[in-house]
Amino acid sequence: MKHWRGRWIIFFALLSWLASAPVLEAQVKSGSGPEITPAKPGPGQLGETIPDWQARLELARLLSHMKKYDESITEYQKVLREKPDSVEARAELGRVLFWSGQRDKALKTLEMIPPERMDDQSRAVLADLYGAQKQYAKAEALYRDYLAKHPDDLSARLKLAELLSWSKRYPESLGQFEIILRARPNDLQVRRKYALVLSWAGRKAEAIKELRKTLEP
């Protein structure tokens, strides 16, 4: 008798488990079931490792944004000692050197970058450096290349206009000034520079007219 009673207990327990199985499955799918504590992640399971040089590059950028140029330059130099082929780090170093007033070092740094691998911002800085050294042909080529991609950068266009005027290429310079003035007709300083180039070009009556526009009656 006890033998059969034990069998019936096992039989009813099995039926109870089978009946509850769909409910447990539904609870698991809906998230309402018993909370399961996930296993602790092992080493290397929290994402990719950030190498030291990459962290240092980001540090250099942040320091430059805070205008802590000397510290930024030091960090960029450390990056380049480890990654001498990093065009990105070299271009950014060149720009920070330029912002810090170290123009000769900036020029040498940027000239080490192959032209086809230079980013647009560095190309514009290099154009400024060439212009300051009166290497007008090199500066003009860089400005025109930059403006072909960024035609609305009026600051760069103004630099090209001034550079052309220094080279006594007055019609081309005036053309650049006119593009700027169409976009910024109320910019008194640009109009005054435009008037000066008109004067240098021998168009004195037009220069007088433009200057009067910038003065109170």
C-alpha cells in the first residue's frame, strides 16, 4: 500500500510541474518572473580598450580647447613619439602651435603632412602661414582649394581678397570683395577695405562713393 501511495505522490507532482511550465515560460518572456541575477562580467567584457595614446590625444584636444596651449603641445608631442605617422595628431599640433603664436614651428609641422592627407582646417591655417611669409602663390592655391569646399567661409575669402590685392591683382581681389559684400552689405570694415583696393586700382570715384557709405553724413 505504501508503495502505491509513493507512486501516486510522484505522479501528481509531475502533473503539477507540467501544468505550471507554460506559466513560468510566460513570466520569463514578460519579465514578471523571478529576478535572475546576472553573472558578473569578466575582464574585457565592458567594451573595447582605449589605448594610452588615444587617451592622451583626447587630453591634448581638451587642453587646447581650454587654451592651455603649452600643456596641449606637450601631450601632442608625446602622442607623436608613439604614433609618428598620425596625420590627425600632427595636423592638430600644427594648429595649436599656430594659435600659440609659434608660427615657424607650426609651418614646419604642417609641411610634414602630405597635401592629399591634410584636413581642410589645417589647409586654411597653412595658407595663413604662407600668406604671412609672403609666399602668395602657395597661400592662394590653398585658399582656393579650401573655398571650393567651403564657399561660405567669408573670413577665408577676405584673406584671399587681401592677398590678391597685395599681389596687385586688383580685378580679382575686387571680385572676391564683391562676393563678401553681397553676403554682408553692412560690414563697414570690409567695405572700407574694398574702397582702398578700388583706389589702388585707379577707380578713385568709386572708392570715394564706397567710403562715404561707411561714414555718417
